[in-house]
Amino acid sequence: EAQVTQNPRYLITVTGKKLTVTCSQNMNHEYMSWYRQDPGLGLRQIYYSMNVEVTDKGDVPEGYKVSRKEKRNFPLILESPSPNQTSLYFCASSLIRGSSSYNEQFFGPGTRLTVL
Amino acid sequence: AQTVTQSQPEMSVQEAETVTLSCTYDTSESDYYLFWYKQPPSRQMILVIRQEAYKQQNATENRFSVNFQKAAKSFSLKISDSQLGDAAMYFCAYRNYYGGATNKLIFGTGTLLAVQP
């Protein structure tokens, strides 16, 4: 089954304790992205990647890191989490078939993160 | 920068009735995509419908249809014959036609739809 998986689905942690949220897709997609969802703000892009070893900042990258060492994986790293990073996080992936092509984004199931 | 606005934080509809969710957007681009996503309590993001700005015909997917008014920059979603399973958060989203590297979706703040039996 074609899918995007995220782990963990729920995480409660404390301020300053490094954590990683994993994201994996089995569709051989070049493009992967992280969004955060907050009440009253919708979803906002954190980081994206066009392919292995190619990453760039989205709209809200502060406090986050990413890496893309393998095509299927795109982990989100919070080196020193703070309470304002409490949010619902989504990973998404898609093909890149040309700049004007419609490349549907497939979303993971979401990770609910609470930083105390 | 492009923006998407959903002015209805919450709406309610009776089962079997019709409801329309509103969305407006701002862009200086002439070509772009617009989307409606459904987020049920499971939190999964589900694509409901897509509209290409260069197409004048409004998109339709079964009970879901849109009213796309390009000049007014308006993109409303109509749900006909509402069902209990339609209860969810609905997000309107925008993407530049030439998505290229970013392929970034710009989301509105969402409308929480309740369906009354």
C-alpha cells in the first residue's frame, strides 16, 4: 500500500530534550515536506526537500532541522524543543514531474507533539 | 505573498441538507491550483477536490462541488446531501501553478463542520 508513515504518533517531552520525528514514504517520491498545524493558523510549511541531500527552509523553520540521506526518509529534528513547538506535525511527499504539473501531495497520519 | 482566508471558523448543517464553506485567497499569479482538504477526527488530511485556475468549469466530485470565481478570488465548497461522515475540519489551500521546488501548499485556518442528525 502506498503511504507516508510517521513515528511516533504521539509524543510528550520536556523542554530541551532532543527528539526526532521520523517520516518515511514508499512511493519513490522526490519531494518531501514537513508542516505544522496550529489552531487558528492552519498548516504551515517548516522544511522541504527536493531530493537526497537537497533541503531548504519553508515558512517557519526556526528551531527545527531536517536531513535527507535516503530518498524514502525525511526526519524532523528538534534539538532543543520549547513549549511553542507544541503542535500537530505532518509529513507530506509527492513526485516532481515538471514545474507546472499537478503533483498531488500525500500526507502522513500526523504526530501530536507536546513540549512541557 | 499569497494568502488564503476562511472566515467561518465553525459551521453546522442538518443531515441530508446542503452547506457551503467559504474561502477567499489573494495572489498576483494568473495560474494556480486550489484545493479543499478534509481532516476528520482521525487527523488524516484527505484531498476532497482540486481546481485549476485556468479551467472555467467548476470541479465536481460526487456530492462535493466548488464555486470558483477567479475575478473575485473566491473558492467555496458545496457539500450536498450532507452525511454524518462529512463532519470534519475543512481546509482551503492554494498552490502556485509553477510549484517547482517548493510545491508548497498555503492553507487557510480551517472551518469545523458539524453535521446534525
